[in-house]
Amino acid sequence: MTTQLQQTLLDWFAANGRDLPWRRTRDPYRVLVSEIMLQQTQVERVIPKYHAFLELFPSVVELAAAAPAEVIRAWQGLGYNRRAINLQRAAQAVVEAGYPADPSAFPSTPAGLRDLPGIGAYTAGAVACFAFERDVAFMDTNIRRVVRRLSVGPETVPPEPREAELLAHAERLVPPGQGWSWNQAIMELGATICTAAKPQCWRCPLREHCAAYQVWSTADSQVELLPQTPRRRKAAEVPFQQTNRYFRGRIVDALRAAPPQTALSLAELGPLVRPEWTSEWLPWLAKLVTGLANDGLVAWISQHGSELAHWSVALPE
Ligand code: SF4
């Protein structure tokens, strides 16, 4: 039996949920692709890439058999390239286990999915729920924020609940038999109304049931209790263009832009990665490339001799 809170959100989602392509399927491969793409990438950017990726790799079998370089090229524009390699490794594990001849070789439980390479707790829960319709709780940033506000109160008011405590709240909220709709609904609310910096409580269907709203609506100074804006939070952060993650992305982009099966020497690669390039940066570049090679995103073609400038690298074919 659903509570009033649960029914209210389910009704709101039925009337307001966006029609997203991965909400029209229960194919575990397609759900897995969408969930990996949606980590750290916005829905609008994911939609065209999702369709293009599935054109290239229509099933888990095609993805498992592809050259890693092809998969990395198909990931262009999504960022966090390591996700592409993890996705392919998960596909390979599923196929090696006997899928699709044995449909049960695609794990359907959170625990089974977590055994796949590169699949974390969130993705395992999401695939178990959105592909296999299991009534499980899992938390990404949006779900965590909504559950916290709904069940505990504003995140600006201590104490900060432990992760296990929040997950227990999330589990209690899942209506039996309706986990798919519930988890889609709570994610949708977090993405569109209960946003990080500016929750729009005035149009939220859960206002009457929400612990944070009770605090905000009765506080003398609501402003102090509202979340910090992203601008304030980012003030002390290092600019993204100075981070190793940025330069790792530049290296993969440069190799992606090269004709297939083309290796670049570090001397050729360097100026494509840093406009202010000098040979003094060679050890730094070699270290970044080694990290990418360890992650399976690039492959050393030649590492002979002490002349780093002549070492060469390509996408893994
Ligand atoms: S009432 Fe406000 S804080 Fe509570 S769930 Fe809705 S938008 Fe979020």
C-alpha cells in the first residue's frame, strides 16, 4: 500500500515526467548505457550521444567485440572517458558469462551488477531498478539531496546524516511494486524542482511532507538556511583548465582527432595539449599518458630509449 507522500509523487511524475528515451525501454544494455552516460553529463547532452552510440553498438555483443579505440571515439563530447572503457569491460564480462544465449548472465540484482567491472553502487541499483524493475533504493546526487531534505531537513542544518542513515530513509520511501516509477520520480524531482541551489518549494508536490520545507517556511532568516550557491562553493577550487583531468581529456581528444591507427610522439602530442608547450613538459606528459594507458584509454606504441620526445602513443585499437 502506498502512503500519501508516495502517491503524491507518483501522480506528479505520471503527469510531469519527461519522455526520455531510456524510460521507454527495459533492455538492460540500453539502461546500462544511459546510466553510465548520465553520470556527470546532463540529460540534453546525453540524448543525441545515446542514440548515436546505440547505432554504432546496437547490443552488448557488438560493444564487447569493438576495438577500444572505436568506443573511445564514440564517447567524444561526453567527457570522463574512463566511463567508455568501464562500459565496454562490463559488456565483455556479460558476454563472457554467456549472454545473450543465457539471459540470466546479465546480472539483475544490485549485488550481481556490482560484480561487473567499473559498476558502482549507484549504477548497480539503477540498472536493477530501471531494467529489471526491482524495488531497490540507490542514491545519486539528486536522490540523495531530495531524500535528505524530505526525511532529515535542510543540508545547512547540522548534524550531517551518515550515508547509511540516508540510504535507510531512501529504502523506506520506495513503494512496494512501484520502485521503477518511484526512483524515476524522485530523480525527476531532484533534477527539475528540488535543485541544489534553488529548490522551488512553492511548486513542489511534496511540500507538506518535507522536513526541509518545514524549517525553511518557519525560519526567521530563510536566506541563511538555504543552500550555498554554486558560485560561493566554487570560490576556492582550482580552475578546471589547470587540472590533470582536463589535460587527460585533451590528450584523448588529440588522439581521437588523429586518423585511425595513427600514433603521435610526445613531441607532436605536447603542443596539441598545451599551447605554451616546451620540452620541459615532457616528463609531465609522459606521466599523464602512463596513467591513461593504465586505465586502458590509450596505448603506448613505443617507449624505447631515454628520449621521451620520441615515445609514441595512440588510442588502443
Ligand atoms: S519542498 Fe522543497 S526542499 Fe522539500 S522536496 Fe520539495 S523542493 Fe525539495
